[in-house]
Amino acid sequence: MPIGRLTLELSIPYAQSLKDRRQVLRSLKDKLRHSFNLSVAEMNEGGIVWNQATLAIAVISSSTQVLTQHLQSIDDAAHRMTHSLSAEISDSYAEILPD
């Protein structure tokens, strides 16, 4: 079974504290989990920068074609969700790990 990984680089321009950053990330992760059957985790890259974050999303499917469509749907939804949270996705990239 192929595994899909989607990485989202987020920019949170209004975040003035770690609390602001966590509020946006928690809301986005909860919305994604509720809308899709996926695993999502925050990836820390050393020191914490309040206005930037990286999320890693993992999904599994029985076929590569279905997985590709699912990753695209998740990416589109994440862009809409971040816009409603006054954040933006500065970069996103998907990878399919073969079975």
C-alpha cells in the first residue's frame, strides 16, 4: 500500500507570541483531522519562530491514483482553511512512498 506525505510550510504573519502560533496550528490540525482520515504533526526545525511553522501530513491508500487525488484535496482544503485563519501556506509539496 502506498503512503502519501504532504508537507505544508505555513506563514502566520499576525502571530505575536507562541500562543498565537499554537492557536492557528491547533485549529488547522483539528480541522484537517475532522475533514480527512489522516495523521498530522508539527515539525520543529530547531528554534521556534512565532510566525512560521511546518506541518507534515501522512495518508495511506490502496492505490497511487486515489492517493494522489486525496493529497490534492487535502492541499486545496488546507489552503482554504489557512486563509480563514489569517495565515497562508508559503510552500507545499507532496511525496508518494511506494509500497
